Amino acid sequence: MESYKSTSNYSFTNQNLKYLELYKPPLTTETLDSDTRTFVVNAKYDRRPDLLAHDLYGNSRLWWVFAHYNRDKIKDPIMDFISGKTIQVPKQFKSSGNR
């Protein structure tokens, strides 16, 4: 089983003998923003939260931000990220470390 450095996105995520468990991002008050806006997922981003993260925040690895801010609407971060769904997105997101 692999160990991850403390700067890795996966350092807080539990592991079993075969794979990583559900991703647990390192969230801090510096990275979370209460200033959000409403966004309707369009066809370009259908099942592609990574593309939206890249376009909004310049980093496709921040796809999980949408699932975090919309826990009541997005259970599966890929399959629930569909065209026409209205979600809340932070106006800014600052990733910490090497994320």
C-alpha cells in the first residue's frame, strides 16, 4: 500500500488493501469561499466537472469543489453533473499546497 506525502491531495484519504476510499479533500477557511453564484451546467460540461473547474479556477483537479458545495444535489460527482442542473459555485477558489 502506498503512502502519500502530506502535500498530496490523497494524504487525508483512507486506504484499504486494494484502493483509496472516498476522497477527503483538505478544506480550510482559506480555501472555502462563502461568496457563491448560481451556475447552470451546460452541454459543454455535461459529466465533466473537471472542465468547469479548469475554466473557472484554472485547475481541473478542483472538480470536487462542485460536489462539496452542492452535497444536496450531487451525490455522484460525474453522473450527477448533467446538463441543465443548477448548482452553486464559489466565485473564487484558492487551492493550498501543490494541488
